[in-house]
Amino acid sequence: MAGMTIGLVLDLFGTFFFAMSGCILAARRKFDIIGSLFLGTLAGLGGGIIRDLILGTVPSAFNNPLYFVPPVLAALLVFFLFHSVQRFQRPLLIFDAGGLALFCITGTVKALSLGMNPVASALLGLTTAVGGGVLRDVVANRVPQLFNPDDLYAVPAMLGSALVVVLWSAGIYGTAAAMCVAAVVFGLRVVSLHYGWHIPHAAPARYTDRND
Amino acid sequence: MAGMTIGLVLDLFGTFFFAMSGCILAARRKFDIIGSLFLGTLAGLGGGIIRDLILGTVPSAFNNPLYFVPPVLAALLVFFLFHSVQRFQRPLLIFDAGGLALFCITGTVKALSLGMNPVASALLGLTTAVGGGVLRDVVANRVPQLFNPDDLYAVPAMLGSALVVVLWSAGIYGTAAAMCVAAVVFGLRVVSLHYGWHIPHAAPARYTDRND
Amino acid sequence: MAGMTIGLVLDLFGTFFFAMSGCILAARRKFDIIGSLFLGTLAGLGGGIIRDLILGTVPSAFNNPLYFVPPVLAALLVFFLFHSVQRFQRPLLIFDAGGLALFCITGTVKALSLGMNPVASALLGLTTAVGGGVLRDVVANRVPQLFNPDDLYAVPAMLGSALVVVLWSAGIYGTAAAMCVAAVVFGLRVVSLHYGWHIPHAAPARYTDRND
């Protein structure tokens, strides 16, 4: 029960962080306040909905109306405080990193607790973590952040999902462990943004000019 | 049974209206006739398929082949009568408005009759109403109509879904009520297009210049 | 059991072909190696996941980790051998055609064997065949190959799905039949690319200038 509650709290915070990233993008694109609410909702709930559809369960958000509170809050915050939010360095990316850190944990745990195998669980955690951001960017008609080769995006989430599988299998997953994993994922993502850490391209650059 | 039949009729008309919007967009983009059929099918059936996946039922369209008649009809009509269709003012938007008006009703009713709570039902009605149009615009690589800040798109559908929940809870939902709700939603959407009614932006415009 | 094994083999090859198309596109877009793995995975597994969600079963890929081998292989091959891959004429389109040919078969067979009606089965086969490519192109922010009016894309897959339904109903579906259907679909797609075969536009070209 306590684990359930902690999972819900992490999920709601993750939803809020991704929703903020969606509402900030909506503000940049000059969408209206309802467009902001939609883009925030899609970013905040999209990853979990994809996960739950694959797991064959009714998506959490449609079982528990609490999940719609963070997007409403995010849309209002961006509406009233966009000026302040903008003072932070790259707010969209920071909120997105927060959502990524929490969702790779809650997504993996949900899959494991429904009896999926470890590989599928880690992949579903990863899907939860990157899904909302991909949907946000696709409907806003831009190439998803996930595919930006100038920093690390999926790598921290992959690491986080794998860590959760290991901790769960070792029987030492709990609130403290979750906090540590979240800190590692968030830290790695933000540090990679700051220092421009990146991994090799899909293919050596000199060969990528032909079109078809 | 009569309610079932009326629901099916409304659903097929809604499918037809959205399919027309998809086929007209395909014609504008110079897709071929099969591309038109696909975009019409996606626009017409996409919203209902997302709703049914979330509800955990086999999508209506895959249980009842009748659902594929409207997209075929729309592709043929656009192929043979595009010149006439174009005479109407802004035909894509008008057909889209017709689909929006019917799907916010049928989507909400389906969710309610499968026992979802009122909030989730209204949200699923809204998802049905806007889903097909968002999929249509996303695969045609443009920012969805839903996010156009120059008129009202989601607001009429939200109002319609909420009205259906109220009428259903009050026990007075029926054909006449459905027709009234559809007229209100369609009317509000079209009037907002005509007069350029809109709601505030996601954030005050002067703060939306920074990029990241 | 043998049929099951053949289905799995065809599915894995189809996954590999689509994954190659995704990884090649990732290389063209200068995504990094993990972005390549994601785009390959989405292209390779996306169509089957959509099909399985509609069928209401846990997606094959999440039941059997083998499905993730082809995308990993494709990302590595593109990374190490992109120069050689590029020597072939239009490699992205050829791999995509291979996936199309196999997935319209395996998708239709899976739907038929789960008891869907013939129309729905052919449509799910088609969805499996075109779904991964559409997701690949949508997240890479380009108009899907499916909508390119300069050659035939959906038509070969529709023919293939219909042929499988006919062969299955006649009780003569088997490995040999599957190979023949795959050859027909692949051949028709490649020949249409080579000769620029196409079908009529969604509407006569002279009427497609107005915007809204």
C-alpha cells in the first residue's frame, strides 16, 4: 500500500513535469490556453497510456481523475507565470528531464508488478519515459527531442529502467532506491545537456548525404 | 436497440464527415486516390479506435465492416466531385466540424454505457472527437487544427461531451437530446470560425520569444 | 507448430527489413546510434504492435524478446556498413518493400488465426504492413512514404493481404504460398518504383489549389 502510494506520487510528479514541458512548448508555439492544456495532457499522460495499452490494462489516467490535475495546474502555471518560468535556464528541457527520471521508474515498476519479464519491463519503463515527449513533439510538428544527437536523452532513461529491474530483482527496491535512481537519471540528463555529452552518430557523417 | 441503431447512424455520419475532411486534405496535398482513402479512413476511424483501445474493447470498425463504407464513399466523392465540394466555403473545416459534433456525443455515450466514470467518459468523448483530426493532421505533417489559436475547436467538443454526461445522468439522453447537442457543438464551432472567436493564448504573447 | 515457426521467421525478417529502413533514415537525419536503434525499433515493431493492440493481445514483441534482435542488428549494420549499404540503389525503399511484403502476410494470418472476419483480417494485415513505415516517417517529421503519389505503396500490400485471405479460406495457405505472395508484393512494389507506375490523384489536379 505504501509502495502504491509512493508510485502514485512519483507518477503525478512525473505527469506534472512532462505537462509543464508541453505547456511551455504550447506557449512558444503561441497555441491558446486549451491547446496548452491538451499538449500538456498529451505530454504528461501519453507515455503511461501507451504503456498501459501494451500491458492490456485500462490506462491509470482513466481510472483515477487525479491524473488530470497536474496538466490543469501546468497550463495555469504557464499562463500566469510564464515570465518567471522563463528565467530558469532552458525550462522545457529541465521539466522534461524531471518527467523522464520519474517515468522510467514508475513505468518499469508497473510492468514488473504486472508480471512482465525483465526485458519487457525495462523496455516498457523506457517507453513510458520517452513516449509522452515523443507524442508532444510529433503533434507539435517537430523532430522529437529523443532524436537530438547533441546530448544524451534515451541513455539516462535506459540506465534508470535497467537499474530498477536490478533493484527489484534483488528485492531492495523502495522509496530510497527510487529516489537514488531518479537523481542519477535526472543528473545524467542535465549534465549531458550542460556539457554537450553525446554518443556516436547512426553512421559516420561522411556517408550520409544521399537522398531517397 | 433503438438507441444502439441511432448511435450507429450518428457514428457512421461522423465517420463520413471526418473522412471527407481527410480526403479533401489528401486532394490538397496531391496524394493519390489510395492515399486519399487512407487519410479519410484515419480521420474517420482514428478517434473511435483510440477510444476503444483505451476502453479495452475491439474497435467498432474491426467488428463491423460497415464502418469502412463512409471512407470509401468520401474518397469517391472527393475524386468525382472535388470541384463542386470546393464551391462551399472552407469545406474541410465544415466537414471536420460535423464529425466533431457527432463524435463527442457517440464517444461519451459509449464510455458511459461501458461503465466509465463521468469524468473519464467526457474525456473519452473529447478524445473520440479530436483524435481523428489530430491523426489526420499529424500524418499529413501539419500542426493539428486542434492547436489553431484563431478560433474555437476543442471548446465546443468539451461542452458537447459535458452536456451528454449531464443529460445521461439526468436520464433524459435520447435522439432529440443528441440532435440538440450536435447542433450546439456544430453551431459554436462554425460561428467561432466565422467571427474568429478565440480564447487567451497559453501565455501572454510578449514572453514567448525564447527558444530551447 | 511448423506454421508458427514459419510465421515467426517471416515476422523477424520483416522486422529486420523495416528496422533497416528506420536506421538508414536515422543515418540520413544524422541521429545518433541510440536514435537509430529507436527509429529502427519503431519501424520494425510499430505495425505489429498496432495490430496486436487492436486484436486485444499483448504485442508479440513484449512476449518474446527475440523481436528486439533485428533492430539491434540493423542499427549495428548501418553503423558499420552504411557505406556499403549505400551502394545499392535506394536502399531505404528496398528494405521498406521487403518489410511490406512480409508483414502484409504475417499480419493477415495472425488476425485470421485469432478468428477475425476476412475483411478485418485483410485490413489488419494492411495496417501491420504500412503501420511501422508511417510511424517511422511521422516521428522523423516527414510525410509518410505511403502517401507518395509517384509509385505504388499500399496497392501491393492490399493485394497481398487479400491473396492471403483467399488462400487461407481455400485451405491452401502454407510456406510455399506465403513465399509466392511475398514475391508478388515485393516485385510489384519494386517494379512500380522503377517504372514510376502510379494511380490517379485524389482529385483532378486543376482543382486542388485552394487553401483552408
